[in-house]
Amino acid sequence: MLSEFDLIKQYFKRSGPNQARPARAALGIGDDCALLAPSPGMQMAISSDMLVEDRHFFAGADARMLGHKCLAVNLSDLAAMGARPVAFTLALALPAANPAWLGEFAAGLFALADLHGCELIGGDTTKGPLNICITIFGELAPGHALRRDAAIAGDDLWISGTLGDARLALAGYRKEYALDDAAQLMAGTRMHMPAPRVALGLALAGARLAHAAIDISDGLVGDLRHILAASNLGASLNVDALPAGPVLAAQPQALRRQFCAAGGDDYELCFTAAPEQREAILAAAIASGTAVTRVGTIVAAPGLRLVDAHGCALDLQLDGFDHFASA
């Protein structure tokens, strides 16, 4: 039987050929604390996310995909601030130390970590219901962070990538909506393997192209309202301009509107920028390999106004996901 320290050493402590990139931490796994210093003249950006079985993922979820997703949601937070990933910690509660599960989970986790040069520097393990908590550390130049309170009236409102396929996959898994096997698989991949938009976030912050940003984890409408509340502004959102995922795009309009605007689990970026930055933003999107779509305008009057492709108001009752109010 694996002990706690054997488990960490075998699956999560990397050195030699298992260390894909040079270590950034002055002291990593193996002591009471890790030692981490930002690059000279840079600020640290820090975020934590917790994933709980039967709340954020189904019991029996694929371990490799889960390893990917638990880090991806944290990388998405760094992307929303425009920060470069540096390191992360992992706190893991496990019902049992299953070697096959641990091997797959670690493989998914480190594949994404290596892609973004992000080093695991510590954490904790214990026995209990499956629960994964990651704290991630990034860095960026002072004054370059894409803060929620920095939107300006007159800004364009942009979305990266596509929306809604993850929510459609959830509807399929729950038997709320019928999808054929191929569609369910394609949408499910988006739900289980989100792609954090780190390169785009770095480009937007590094060149100061955007003002405010947030990652879309709990649904666009709910997350956008965080920007509006922090900036004390409003917005007009063209729901019909929202870029639906390839599976959702083939579904009826009412479902497209609902899942694009309030679906959740997309991990795309929603950001605001001055109209004169449009060409530069499109160029940054191409350079980062991420599509972007202009979907609305920030306005001075508080509140969120949902409109259709013709600018007519839509009477849609849409809210983001709430961990305590939602079933």
C-alpha cells in the first residue's frame, strides 16, 4: 500500500528526465514550504480553484482528463489577468491510493503543465472524498493586469473561442437533451478538456490592448456582470453574435442563445477594449491561435441589456452558475 509520501514521490515529484523544463522554484516539493521568487520587476498573480466530485465532475470521470481540467481552470484565471504561468500547488483528497488512477491523473496534469511551463512545487494529500484544489502562481509587469474594474464606457466587448458546447454536453449526460454519440463525444471533449487562453491573455496584457477581462467559467452573463459591477458600468450584449461551439451551432436558436449566454464551463476570455484597438486585437488573436468575436458594447448606464442581431431587446431570464444556489 502506498503511503502519503510514497504517493507524492512516485506520481508528483519530478526530477531528471521527468522534469520537462528547468525548475523555477528555489525550493520545491519535499520541505515544509516551497520557495518561489518572481522575476525581477514583476508582480505575482495568484489564484485557487477547487474541483469536487459530483459537484464539478461526475463520479468515475476519466482520470487523465480530470488531471488536465483541474489545472486548465486555474490557467484560465491567469489568462484572464494576462499573467504568465510559473508554478502551482496541488491539494488532493483521495478515497484510495489507486496506482492506475494516479498515473493517469498525473499524466493529464503534467502534459498541460509542461505545455505552459508551469511547475508543481508542493501541496498536500489526504484520504477522503475526491477533491482537487490547485493554487497557481503567475507573473506579469506592474500595471499590466487585466482587472475586472478597468472597463471604460464605449469599450467593445469581445469573446475568445466558442461558447456553449460544454453546457450542451452536460445536458446530454443528464438526458436533458438528446445528442447522437458523435455529437456527445465532441461536445464532451470541450467539457472535459478546456483550452486555457494563456497566449491570448499574455498578448492582450503585454501590449495593453484590453482594459478589463474575466474568464468564462460560470456562464457569460453571470461572469460579465462581475466586470460591470466592479467597473460601475453597463453593457449591451448581442446574444445572436455569440460564437456557438460547432455542436451547439447545429441546435435550435433558443438553445444556442441559452447555452452561449449562460452555459458555463467554457473557460474562454471575455474582455473589453477601446474601438481603436480592433485591428491590433485581431492580429493578436491570429498570433495566439485563438479566434475572437466582438459581441457588444460597454455603456455608462448600469445594467446588462440583451439584444438580438437587429438590436432589439430580448426578454431572456439568464443567470450564471452559483455553487450554493444551483442544483
